[in-house]
Amino acid sequence: MVSKALQRLVSAVNRRRMKLLLGIALIAYVASVWGNFVNMRSIQENGELKIERKIEEIVEPLREKIRDLEKSFTQKYPPVKFLSEKDRKRILVTGGAGFVGSHLTDKLMMDGHEVTVVDNFFTGRKRNVEHWIGHENFELINHDVVEPLYIEVDQIYHLASPASPPNYMYNPIKTLKTNTIGTLNMLGLAKRVSARLLLASTSEVYGDPEVHPQNEGYWGHVNPIGPRACYDEGKRAAETMCYAYMKQEGVEVRVARIFNTFGPRMHMNDGRVVSNFILQALQGEPLTVYGSGSQTRAFQYVSDLVNGLVALMNSNVSSPVNLGNPEEHTILEFAQLIKNLVGSRSEIQFLSEAQDDPQKRKPDIRKAKLMLGWEPVVPLEEGLNKAIHYFRKELEYQANNQYIPKPKPARIKKGRTRHN
């Protein structure tokens, strides 16, 4: 009996032991499965995290582009007046992406007119008018005025032409074509649509003057075969064309004889006095004066010129009008003034005199005062400080691209042909 009872006890203990072992084994199995599950979950989460990061790297540039597009769609323009239909004009500005043309475009746009700018970007730059692109009153056309243009306009400001000696002497035939064929095309357009045309002529029509100061009745003293003749004689021929169209075809014309002008948006290396001196002073280079520096010039700020152009266009004055500042300075005085305003230690370097460089240049603006009520109002130093600020910023932008412009004389082509 005792042995049976003992067997039953051992059997019960074994069963419990087996159950315990099975329980432990089950727990170990569950723990193992759970560990694998946790590891797999961790691997999966890490993989998902890497995928998310990769997606983010791809999507972020797209988000940036979308933000840029949104900014372009919600671009804020300078304030523009609202004009009624009878007061709002459709105005064409040839050369409107250039130095003077872009400032004129700003004024016409802010006055509430519909402005079409035509430019072939030889010296003009799209960035000069990019702040208007997309505006309902503005249109930009890449076009050369040597080719005919067919649009509907009420007024034409014909400014298209390279204006600095290096630019107009670089391709003299093209300069002549722009000032002759281009002017003929614009006069033809004015005749066809009964528009009024203003020609941006130049003080260069007076050449190296024998009369001082120069008034509109002076016929000039120009070398017709000199290096500057392509521009001087091109503008003189353009004036002749304007008055031929006025007499023969009844086209309303206005002629502005523009004297030296400066301000923001000038090309920094266009070879003109102001840009050369400011650029050289800012970079600590010698200020290059051609000849003795006793030549005189009269400089006006660009906003004064723009106001004069608009006043002339909307006046009844059909004969030529001088637009310039009668405050005369020698080139040497001007170099010293810019040097002082910049705070530069640059020296003044004298070079050989340029051919056909006018010795005297000063406008007689009595006609503009009397008939337009116009005269310059921006003091020379105030305008120069604005120009210096602009050029300093330009130098900073260009330094970031490792490019510093150098003033240079007219480029002379040797041994190569060019399509004109």
C-alpha cells in the first residue's frame, strides 16, 4: 500500500514538474517570439524613418519651387495710379530696358498708363524692368527696331540706341542702322496709328561746339568721318527724318537733345565719365582722366531728365529742346568730387586725349524753362550719392560671383566679320 502511495506521489510530482517545465518552455517561446516581433518592429520603424527622410529630401526642393511660384503670383508692384479710359494712354518705349528707358517706364507705369517696352537687350537689361513683369498694364517685347513693328499705340518714346562711346563705336554700322532705319520704322508706325513720337536725340549733335553754352539754334561742329560720327551723325539724320515726316506726313514729333545723365542702372563698365570714376574710386584704382581734364561737362540726374521727357511729350513744342543741367564742371573737378564722396585714396591718372572729344559742353535751357516749365532740381552731390550707393551694391553682388568689372575704352575689332 505504502509503495503504491509513494508511486502516486512521485507520479504527481513528475506531472507538476512537467507542467512547470512546459510552462517555462512556453514562456521562453513567447518571450522569444515577442523579442523577434519587437526587433522586427524596430527595424521596420527605422526603415520607415529612412524612407521618410529620403522623401523629405526630394519633396523639400519642390516645396521651395511652389513657394517661389506663390510669391511670383502674389508679386507686389510699385503703386500705380488709376486713370480713366480717356486719360490712360498706350505708350511704346523703345530701348525701355536701358538706363534712361527703364526709369521713364517706371514713371509712365506709376502715372497709370499702359506701357509696352521694346528692347533687343544689346545694352538694356531685363532686370531693369523685371519689377513690372506680370502687371496688367505692362508688356515687354524682345525686338530690334531695325525691323518693322506693328502694334497700336498713342505715344512713342524712341530711345533705342547705344549711348556710350564704347557701345556705339563697337559696331558703328549697327549704331547707324538703329538711328536711321530704326527711326524710320518708328516714324512709319507713328504715321500708321496717328501716334505722337518723341525722339531721344543728344547733345552730341553739337559736336565739339564753337558756341558756348549751346542753344537749340546752333547747328553744331561735327566731324562726319570721325570715330564718334556713327552716333553723332546718326542722331542728326534721325532729327532730319522726324521733321521730314512732320512736314510731309503730318506726324506729330518732339525732339529732346539730352545732355550728360547719370544715376542707378547705368552699366558699370560702359566707359562713361560717371560710371568710370565711381567704379575706379570704389575699387581704389587710379581715376583715369583723358587729356588735361579741363574739358567741361554738365551732369543731370536721371529723374530730372525723365520729368523733362514727359513734359516735352505732352507739350505743344515741336522744335528741338535741350534737356540738361547748366551747372558746368571740368572733368578734373568732377573726378575730385567723386573721390571725396566715395572717401577713396585713389590717385588721378592722366591719359592721352580721346579723338574728337568735345572740349566744352553746357546746355542753354532757357527754352525748356520758358515753354515746358522744366529745369533740373536734384543737386549734383545728392544724385551722385545715390549712384555711388547703387554701384557699391552692384560690386557686392558681382564679388559674390568672383567677377569685378573694369572700365574699358571702346573695343576695336580686328580681323573678324560681324553680321550687322
